[in-house]
Amino acid sequence: MGGERQTGQSMRRGIFVLPSMLTIANLFCGYGCLVYTFRGEYAVAAPFIGIAIVLDTLDGRIARMTGATTAFGVELDSLADIVSFGVAPAMLVSAWGLSPFGQLGWAVGFLYLTSVTTRLARFNIQSAALDKRFFVGLPSPASAGLLASTVFMYPRELVTAAEAFPVLALVLVPALMMITMMRFYSFKTINLGFQRSVGPLIVVAVIIAAIAANPQVTLVVMSYSYLLSGPIGAVVTRIRRRGGPSNQEMTGVQASETSGISMSGKPGR
């Protein structure tokens, strides 16, 4: 019995340590990206951010599934995210495509870093009260993935302002979308347990095969598709609200039906 109790306690401690180990690995990927960025090896630096996104997803999922969410883990995760999804992509894109703009370039990179930090701080204080199906504002891992996938697809350093001009939009657009109130699907509500359909497995298999066949194009398509999903979803929601009956009209109809039932004992027509 004592041995079983000791084993259970060790497992409990291991469960709490596992998410933090993944967070440290996430932090290492951010550091690795910075190291290779300083060496000018952008094609090697960019994938570190992609690996960090996978690790960040896993540590949060494992912490929630095992009930191992702690205040320490939340703070550690946020600090690691600032490095991996803030400092690392900002430095990567600054060295790769913002250097022709001089002081303007590093100022734009700093604005991106500020947006990531603000986004993470807002998420930490609002996460308990938000709809778990959606993120409010573009998530910082998705924003970092957008920058990294672009560099990964075209790793040659941009040396003239003319060819580097689109990079300003590449950095500023996700930076602004991170601090908006636009909603993006979170994928947190996806059921990883028992499923009657094999559809999710087929989708995952197709994504893995596409990445294996052509990682540069596949990752860029995935990153930009997620970026566009927010504005497209906002437009669709607004159109639906305009096309449907207003709340006042629905309230009036319900009141009329209730009145008809109470006066005649039968539903109003």
C-alpha cells in the first residue's frame, strides 16, 4: 500500500512537471530561433517557431486534461510565449526583411513585440470569462507562425526597401489583429476522446501528408487561412445579424403569442 501511494504521488508530481517541461522546450525553441537568426540562417531559424507552436499547444492541452493547471504554469507559459512568439519572430523578421528600413524597421518590430505582450496580458486576465470556443484577437502563436512560415518559404534576406516593402504589412497587420476584439476559433473544444467518425483522423492525416509533401506551401496556406478566418467570420456574423429578425421584433412576437394563449386558452394565430 505504501509503495502504491508513493507511486501515485510520484505520478501526480510528474503530471504537474510534464506541462512545464514542454513549456521549457517551447522556450528553448524561441532561443534557438534567435541563435540562428543572429547567424543569418533564416531557413533554420523559422522552423523553431513552428515547433514552439506545437509544444505550446501540447502543454496547455495536457495541463487541462490532467487537471495540472497551476498559477506557476500559467505564468511560466506566458513568459515563454513572449520569447517564442514575441521576441524571436520580431527579431527574425527584422533581420530578414526590415533591416532596409533602418530605424523604421526595428520600430515596426518593436510594435509587433508590444502587441504580443499586450495580447498575452489581456488573455491572462480575461480567459476565465471568455467563450472557450474562440480567442478574442489573433492568438500570438498564430501570428508568429504567419511570420515564420513566410520566412521559411522565402528565406533569402531582403536587401532593398522596394522588395522589403510588403514586410511592413506582414508585421503590422497581425500586430493590429492581435489587439482587436475580432474572434478566432480556438480548437480547444475539439473532442480528443471517443469519436464515432473517423473523419478527424482523415483530416489530420491529410494535413500531415501535405506538410510532408510540401511544407513551405502548406504552412503558408494554413497560416494565412487562419488569419483570414477572423475577418471572414466577422463579416458572416454581421450579415446574419442584419438578415435575421431583430431582438425587439422577436420579443414582440413572443409577447403576442403569450397574450393569445392567456386570453383564449389556445395559441395565438
